[in-house]
Amino acid sequence: MKTFKEIYSSAENKIAGIGAAPGIIIGEAHLFTKEKLQVSKADIEDIEKAKSNLIEAITKSKKELNKIFLVAREKMDDVRSAIFEAQLMILDDPVLLDEINKRIETEKKSPEYIVDDEISKYQSKMILSHEAYMKERALDIEDIKQRIIRNLQKKRWQSKIDHNVIVVSDSLTPADTILLSRNKVLAFVTDHGGITSHAAIISRSLNIPAVVGTHNSTSMIKDGDEIIVDGFYGYVIKKPTVEQKEFFTEKRNRLIKLQKELEELKDEKAVTKDGREIKLLANVDVSGEIDVVVTSGASGIGLYRSEQILNELGEFPSEDEQAAIYSKLATRIYPGTVTIRVFDIGGDKFRFLNFEEPNPFLGLRGIRLLIENPVMFKTQIRAILKSSTTKNIKVMLPMVSTLKEIRESKRIIEECKKELTEEKINYDQEIQLGIMIEVPSAAVMARDFSKEVDFVSIGTNDLVQYLMAVDRGNDLVSELYQEFSPVVINTLKHIIDETRKSKKPVSLCGEMAADTLAMPLLIGLGLDSMSMSPSTIPYAKRIIRSCEFKKTKRLANQCLKLQTEEEIKGAIEEFFTKNKITRTRQII
Ligand code: PEP
Ligand code: MG
């Protein structure tokens, strides 16, 4: 049997994109195109009539969006469905409506022209933004603009599909994605959009495989063509050959079988053959979903990237809004614990301050920014405390690089506790506080830092970037971003041993925990728990249950003596072969 790499390197009928939601689907393509609405710049005579047409169109648009919002609420959590709530708010924006009305009066042009022009101005600003998030939001606004114009022209959109198809489209708005998913959609393929596009987020939430950013699928694929969508590797195969079809049918069958086997492990513990239990927790972020956490067999949430709320909402929620989100999370996961990492803003993440930093990764990021903005920090801490009455919430600080930051954060937390006590509001008095170790200074000082807190979690995504001086998102230097570098392995060993000395539990929540190759090494290094994207938990559990702790310790000791990444990876591969343990990609 060929490998994925061999199949793809010889495939001339492949279209490359980004794997946005995992899965393999073979099926019929359905080209989803929306009629391009022509906007007329006609002069108008009856201004009052034009204004009342506008109100009618906006009312109709609101009604449609409300319906979509209800469907979204049924299918997804509140944070995700808030996309539509945000769109509804734009339709209620008095400043925008006033401006459109004023222009209709002064320019005496058709409302559809003014709507198009006025909303396009907003969009251009967003498209010019450096942030992927803002560019994606410009697409959402396109949906509102088109919706109002269509309603002004009294036209309808078709989003009904009557049989199982793969939807291929230029781009999909969140509303399209939701409406189409009510029908029989097998997978999504879009020319535009990235991993953070809402269509991608929604596909992952709904478990529909997706490949986005293919650039030219809509021109290469015809309606009714047979295609293969590979949401793992991010490829679409057009009119597959017999060999390709056989290959992917086999992969799909294996995947279904593996998923069934893994489901059976859901209630089993992640324990090695010789009895060492590793707690498996879930990371919840853009690609995570609370329902998946519950079904994945995780014992709780080890990393809740709270800054994602800001990405979803595009603004800072109030204390009560935050408390509602955290309480819901805590109740849903109970009796499991939820580790809420306070806003990690800055670096490549959500930026809200209107200033550019020359080196954002080395700038005002994570806990540094929160300490500089105590009102924002306190609002979040108060919200977390307010939702901690179920006693299953922990707080975690990102990007800690000095002891002073830990002590100042503790002072702020104490201040919030005191305020709540005075206000007679209940909270968990023993709420645990932890830090992420993701900066070399924190790694070196692990013993002293961990003494100050209740737990430690190693963030390898950043730790590797700062140890190796390699931007984690820069393709040009990705070869140097080595999670298996001896530098990283020895640093992990140092952090784990030093934290042990202060008798505090140590976890790891970087992507490395989701890499099945790393698993035996991480067990052997002595971690107590690991946190990873929920969908990878069953795979990790399977590997842990096939390992012997004493053998993984030997492997770790062997790796600690090696000098290059290649040697370390080689030693782990050998461990897998010698112990007859298969990895996922070898299975499917
Ligand atoms: C990390 O740095 O490893 C981590 C888990 O945090 P993030 O990826 O959100 O920076
Ligand atoms: Mg990090």
C-alpha cells in the first residue's frame, strides 16, 4: 500500500489547500454559487419611498438572520453562535443607518448603491488590517451587505440541497455554512478563507470535513464531478483514478474502524501497562469544542485559551458576560476541572491596543499586558472568581518571565477576592493558581517559580520558539523549529525535575502533547498530565495504554544523551518498532 506522500506526489489531479476540519470524504461536488447582485446607481425621485424600502429590507434581513441565529444556537455553543448576534447588531447600528439615510437624502441615489458604498468602506478598512482575524470579519460583513441589497431587490437565495454532496464554493459566509449544514452536506471546499475563517470554525464544530484556501477549486471542479476531500492533509482530488479511489476508500474505512475502537476507550483510563496514570486534558481554542471535550474522554480542560472569546466577539465582554461564559463552561465540564488561562493577548494573538510593536513576540504580551492594564485583568479575575462556586475552576497565567509578575498577579487576585467578599458574592476561596512555563527565564527558574503557585503547565509552542529563537509562524525558519531538539528535551527534563522539588504537579499543554511520536518520551520524562486538542485524546490514550512506564523512562534517558533532533526522533521511532506500537498515520 502506498503512503499519503506517494499518492500526493504523483497526483496531477490534486488541488492543494488547508485542512480546516479533519476527515476523508469521497463524493459528488455541488458548486455553490450565489448570483452576483448587480447594484444600480440610479437617481431616485421619491426619497421617502426609498427610505421606507430600506427599512423594509433591513427588517427582512434581521428576520432571516434571527432564524439563522436560532439554528446556530441549537447546533453550536453560545460563543460560536455569537457571530450571528454580532451581525444582527450591525443591522441595528444607528450610526450606520443614519449615515445611509442621510446620503439617500443628499445624493438622491438608489438605497442599494448607498448601502453598497457605505458598507464597502468599512470592509476596505478591515481588509487592509494586518490581522487575519479582521480580514475574515470583512467576509462576514459582505454577507450582511449582500443580504440587505438582495432584500432591496426582493430576490431570494437558495441554500437547499436535496442529496448528499460536497459543497464547493468561492467562499462561505457563516450563515451559508450553518444553512447548508442543515441539509445533506458531506464536506466543504472553499477557494478562500483560512484556518480561522468562520466557515472553518463552524465545520470543525459540526464535525464536517473541510479544506479551505484552495484558490481555484471553483474553476477546476464542475458540478457533479466526483471528488475526494482530505481534511487531514488539506487536499482535494478531482475525478480520482481507480488507484486513488481505492486508496482513499481504504483510508476512510480504516478511519471509521479506528474511531470506533477509540470510542470504546472513552471511559478507560490513560494508564501505562505497568500502572502509571497520566491525566489527559483538553485544550479548548478555536479548533476545540466543548461537546468534543465531553465525548473525547478527557478528564477536564487543561487549557482554556480565554483570548478566543475576544476573537469570537471582536470586543471585550463585560464582567457579567465573561462570568456567564465561564460558569457555563464549568457546569458543562463538572466534575472535571477547567483551567482558564487569563487573556494571552499580544504576539501573534488578538491585539486590541492601537499600537504597533517592533517585536510583538518579545513585547507587551500575556501577563505583561494584563499587569499594565489592571482594569481589564481585574474584570477577568472577578468574572472567573464569580463563576468558581462549583469549585472546579483553576486560573493560569501566560508568558510569565519574572517572579515579580507572579507576585503582582497574586496581589491583584487577592484584591479581587477581598472586593467580592465585601460585596457578599460567593467564590471558591481555595481556587488554584498556576503558571505556564513558556519562556526560557521561567524554565531556568522553574523551582522558585513553581513554589509560588499550585501547578505548572509547560507551553512548548512558545518555549520552543524562545529557546531556539525561531518565530513559530515563519515558514522560512520552520526547519529550525525543533520540538525534538536536545535543547528542548533537556529543558523539559529540567522543568519537570525542578517543579517536582517544590512538590507541585506539572503538565504540558503545547502541540507537542498531540504528537503521538512525542508521547513515549513525554511519559518517560515524568509528566503528570498532558493537555491537547480534544480530538487527539483518544489517539494519545491508545499510545499510553500500549507503553510500559519503565521502558519510556529508559527511552527518555537515552534521548537526553543524544545530540541532534534526528537522533532523538530516530530513537523514538525505534522504540515504537521494538515495542510493536503503531502510530495513527501508520494505521490509516
Ligand atoms: C504554548 O505556548 O505552548 C501554548 C499552549 O500557548 P499558545 O499556543 O496559546 O501560545
Ligand atoms: Mg503560548
